[in-house]
Amino acid sequence: MIDAIVIDKTDDTQTVDLTQIDPATLPERDVTIDVAWSTLNYKDALAITGSAPVVRKFPMVPGIDFAGVVRDSSHPDYKAGDKVILNGWGVGEVHWGGLAKQARVKGDWLVPLPDGLTMRQAMEIGTAGYTAMLCVQALEAQGVTPDSGPVAVTGAAGGVGSVATLLLAQRGYHVAAVTGRASEADFLKQLGAVEIIDREELSGKPRPLGKERFAGGVDVAGSTVLANLLSMTRYGGTVAACGLAAGMDLPASVAPFILRGVTLAGIDSVMCPAPKRRAAWQALAAELDLAKLGGLSVEVALSDVIATAPKFLTGDIRGRVVVPVAPDLG
């Protein structure tokens, strides 16, 4: 028997428990992994609390991220003993995820652990950090450089935002960190933010066009925040959008797009093709400041995950949350 967090639903009542399951009940896939480290993300928090219909199949083991060691495999690319990472692919939503001692998944969903990263460090990065890298790469692909001007990062103290702030600062960008928590100013400056912007500045009713303020942005909020950010983006700038913490709507006009040539780049980390995700992970391993990365993370035991999840929804989580499922594995 193995420890696992299991979400179930009967009629309209959802239950979440840390329990034990028989490994034989794991889904039929071609690679079985002993999970060493997992994480707790905003999406996991929505699933565990039942605050949004993230889980589409019950019962479900949540956990959209994990790193671990291959136990057995019939996939040609992996063998027993290989260290691997998984992010996305509907794991924790329609496929059992990483908040359990074992997981069984498709080998095509896996990424080999890059040289230079431990499994813990890979989860300190997690889907949040990997998504942040996809955002940074999207800005650069659209020609946004450090010389272009300030780049705004919304939700800067959160998982994606904190890693995006760190990555952009390391690459020489002027990072304008947007947060609703003034108490996080020192933390964000330590990551490399040059200026701190109160979220309220991007929370009012959006104008079709605002003052040209940012060369680009990384947005995790959506809704009014994203609409305001677009209206304040300079001519030819790009905003990479990857989240919906403030809502799924977008009360914007077409003005930034047709009058300033602004690009809205949508970032999907869940179904991102394997070559692109492997390139993002290789870039993270090569350039991320691992000392600062460690300062972004806190550990939460598997037994404390359920109690911690609601804190994501109240904005009481800073940076990354890693879960040592079986840390002795490496």
C-alpha cells in the first residue's frame, strides 16, 4: 500500500483524504515512477478545495507536478532507475497525479531530469517555473529585449511570478513587479525587481488605451489586470498571458492591438509539445540562480497538503511549495 491524497465526489459532495491505496489500482500506463518530490500549485489548490471544476474524473490523485525515479517501464526512452520530471498533460485533472508515493503515466509525458538539477530543485521550479520560462522565451521571440524598457510581472510574489521576476532580472530586464502585498517588496527586490507596483494600479476600469508604460509583461491574472496591462503596453510590445487568478474574462478593447501593434501571447504549459518543454527545462537548468531558487520555496509535508491548499486562494502563499514525498530517493 502507498500513501496518496485522493479526491472523490458523491453526488455534489467532494471529499479529500490522505489515505493508502493499492499500487495495482494505478492507471494503466507504460511507466511507473516512485515519486520523490511533488509540489502544491494554484491549480492543485483549486482541485483540493473544490473551488473550481479542475478535476474532471473521480476518484483523483491531485498533483500536476512530480519528480521521481522510474520503477519499471515498457517505454523505449526510459528504464528503471532513470530520474524524470512530469508537468501537466492533464495529470491531477483527468489522470492520477504526483501527490502519492507512486505514479503511473505515459512515457511521452516525461522529461528526463536535466543535468545540474536535483529532483528537489526541479520541483522548486515546477510547472510554475517552467511556465515562467515559456513566458520569457515568448517575450524574447517577439523581440522584447532588456533595452526595450520595463517588463511588468503580475502576481509577482506567487509561483510563476516569482520565477519570472528572477529569470527576467538575471537576463538584464527592468522588472516592474506587480503585487497586492506591499509586505513582499523586499522579497521581490531580492529577486531582482527594480520597482514595485501596487496591484490596485491595474485593477480599475480599463481604458481602451493608457499611458505607454511597459515594453512587455508576464500576466498570471487575466481579467481587468490583463486588460489594464495591455492598455499600458508600448508600441510593438508583447504580453505573455498564462493565468486567470483574477478571472477568465478580458474586458479590453482592440485598441492596443490595432493602434500600437501589441501582441498577446498565450502560454499553455499543460499540452506544450515535448521538444519545446525540454528546451525550456534545459534553459532553466543552465541559467537559473539555484541559490536564489532555494529561497523561493517552502516545504510542506504530504500530511499537511490538504490544510495548506486553501492558503493559495487567500493569497497567503509566497513563491513555491514543494512536497517531500520520498526525499531519500534523491
